[in-house]
Amino acid sequence: MKKTIFATLLTAFVCTSFAQTTMPNMQSAEMQQQLKEIADRKPKFGIKAGYNVAKITGSATHFSPDTKNGFMVAAFYSPGAKSGLGYRTELVFTRQGFGFDENGLQTNVTSDYVYMPHFTTFGIGKFFQIHVGGQLGYLLKSSKESKSETKTEDITSFANRLDYGAAGGVEIYPIKHLIIGGRYNVSFGNAYKRMTSGNSTTPSPFPLPFNPDEVKGKNAVMNFYVGFRF
């Protein structure tokens, strides 16, 4: 009987000692995991800059738009982890436009916009993310310049100041904090105002290479960028 009691007490002592040794390690690991998850859910801020390939949609008998190179810079706020479902809001300055041939001269239209896109994000693991959403923009300035001329012609008054549309893209995160991404933006609204034929306010020659009454030109831009996520 004494041997049985002694064996029982010894077993209880060993189990208690093992539990006291193991539990702190388990609790420490669980705490570290919880802290990591909390850190991943903290709001993230970032900046990025990149290269634009832009054009305007639509064409006419004597008008076929070319692409124009530009740039973009942006800051963003993303209150969530890179993996799973989340969202992101950005503030973007972008220089875009289109090129065309005017009487045998290569001519470019340059338009500066500020956009505020808002995206739903879908993170696949921690290294890949898909963005889908919409954006609202405001035109700061639009100008036309021929490569053979040094002066530019301001055509902002012929453009619609407000722009809106959709955007989608992908980002990868090869190392901590670094962002590499690409995005396609397309406008739903016409870039330029309609001009009624015979309107006395319509200048001659008309500065645009197409009639906005006939060609519903919309902005279309592809971005390639790198960034830093804080």
C-alpha cells in the first residue's frame, strides 16, 4: 500500500514539474503569435512612384491616338494585413495624356490629375495581393505641345475637370517593406466637353484632334511602380 501511494505521489510530482516547465514555453509561443497577428493588423502607410503608359480611347477618320509616357507618385493607407481580405485608400498624382499626328507633326496632350482611388484587396499569402476598386479624380491642367514647337497651348478649359472610373492591379512583396506593382485604370466619363456645332465660343482652329461630340474619349492608363510600406 505504501509503495502504491509513493508511486502515485512520484508520478504527480513529475507531471507537475513537467507542466510547470512546458506551460511557460507554450504560453510564450502563443503570446508571440498573438503579438505578431496584432502587428499585422495595424494600419499600414506607404509611398510609391512609377511609370505611366497612357492614351485616350476612341478614334475617328483622321484621328488615331498614340500612347504617352508619364509618371505617378502616391501615398496610401491600408488598415489590415497583407493576407486575406482588406481595403486601401490612396492619394495619387499622375501625369498622363495621349499623342497624335497633327499635320504631319507628332503632338502630345499632357494632363495632370489628382486621383483618390479606393480598393478592396485580396491577399494570397504574404507575398501577393490583388486590388479591385474605383477612383475619383480632378484635372489640374491639360496642355498641348508639338515636338517642333517650344510653346504649349493650354486646353484645360476644353476638358471635364472631374473624372471617375475603375482600376485593378496586383502587388508583390519580395522582401519586407518593398512593394512592386502594376495597375490598369480606365475612366467612365468623357475626358473632354461636348462642343455643339456652330457654337460661337468654339475656337477656330479647334485645339483638339477630334470632335468630342463624335468621339467619346476616355482616359486609359497603365501604371508600373515600386514603393515602400511602413
